[in-house]
Amino acid sequence: PETKELVLESGALVLSDRGVCCIDEFDKMSDTTRAILHECMEQQTISIAKAGIIATLNARTSILASANPVESKYNPRLSVVQNIQLPPTLLSRFDLIYLILDKPDINRDRRLAKHLVGLYFKNRPGNHDSLLSNKEIAEYIAYARRTCFPTVSDAAVRRLVDGYVEMRQLGAMGGGKKTITATPRQLESLIRLSEAHARIRLSKTVTESDVAEALRLMHVATQRAAVDPRTGTIDMDAIHTGLGAADRQANEALAKELLKLMQRNYQNDSPRVFQLLNEMNEQSSEEISQEDLMRAINHLQDDGKVIFSNRNGSVTLT
């Protein structure tokens, strides 16, 4: 205010350097803010070039985010990407993805109700002498992060490799269709989770038990979230690209039918997208959305079989 010069203020990610950044209502963030998260989660930095200020700030932080499904209700018939509608490129950067569904359970509901009601008591009922205080837990975690830097043992390396291979093999089991059940990004997540589990024990070495716990977390969290609701199989492509194996096959089948329709009725004509959509829905037993049709048109255009005009929305055979 005194010099009237522009000042650069740190945001939440930079202030959380070497800590944890908690984000609520993750699904309601703007596209610009999400773009910043890409750099932070990949390179652990934030680059700024505004008003003559060019800087690269450290953002070495873990991100804990929560998001609500579309229409505030999770649809089990849709994939996690379709329910949350977050960019797959951003969603795939999280090590663990948990689905927290509100299902009636008398024991869990009672435990949750007691906890919430207990928040309003100055002295909570019950014996908590054996529990650690929040301050003690925070100090323990800070001490572990500051002093403990575990190394991966040979046995842990072999267990990591075997566990990753087993996760990959899940895609080749059952049916003839192969799906992607694990990628190198999941292997990197397993390494980080194993090291974190050893650090919380103040161990200098990552053991096989640490890897086993990391594999368990990966199975109950991310892989369960990546289950295709139509086939019941794990498909990591549903998180990485937004389209699972079943979606890709359906898109290929739709593209073939669309090509047949074009070759039969529009050899020397360029129909509009809405015309093709109406004709495809007339001959299909299931309703085809415009988004599905556009995906099929793009597929044919990539193969060099049709040309799509953005100007008038027409499709022409090559």
C-alpha cells in the first residue's frame, strides 16, 4: 500500500510446502486452478509469470482432496470418472482414491453419531486415557518426517516387482479381453506408500510387510475405484483416460456402424451431425448420445475415413 507496487502472495499450495494441503469441494474448482495442480503434483513447484514477476516457488506438499459426485448422488452404474467428472489426467495423479459411500449400517451409524455428539461435550464421556492427544500425534509425525529416511531392502524390491506383475496379470484373467489393471504410475505409488509405512514405524529399512500393506491399500482403494461397473473387472484406463476397455470397444462398434451408414446413404453427400444422430438412434436398440456419436466421428477421422467440418457440423466420406 505504501509503495503501490505489485506484491506476490503465497497461495495454499505454497504455504503447505513440506506439509499437507487439504482441499474440500474439489469438484467445484475452476479449470485454471486445476491446471496449477498438474504442475504441483508432477514437479512439486508452482511457476508464476504475472505483472513482470517471474518466479518458481516450492510446493512440496501432499494433497488430500474430497469431491462430491454429480447431482450429489453416486451412481453405481457409472465409473468413478463419470460420477465425479474430474479430468482423468488429474485424477490419475493421486496415489489412493477412496470411494466413501453412505450405506445404512447400524453399528457404523451409531459409532459416527456418538463421535459427532461427543464433539459438543467439553469433557467427552468415556475413557480416553490410552489415546494419544492431537498434539502428540502431530509431534510424532513431524519427528518421523524430519529424522526418518528409510531405504528399500532387496526383499522389498522383489516383493514390489512381484506385486506389480501380479496386478498387471489381473487384466489377462477371465474372458479374452485384456484390460490395464496397473501402470508404472501405480508402481511409483507403491514405492511411496511403502516408504511412508516404514517411516511411520521409524524404521530405517522398507521391509516386505511395508510393501504388503501398500499393496493392500492399493487394492482396497484405487483398484476398487477403477472397477468397470458393466464388466466387474479392474480397468485403470477408466481413471487414466476416462474410457475403459468396454467403452473403447463400444466406440469402435459405433464407429463401424456409422461408417456403414455413411457408405450406404451418403456417398456423395455431407450430412450434419444431428441427421446422423437421428438415423443411428432409429436403427439402434440403445439410445446414442451426441457425445458418443462425436467420439465415433473423431475415431473415424483419426483413421482417415471421414472429414468433420467444425464450421457447419457436417461429415464427409474421404
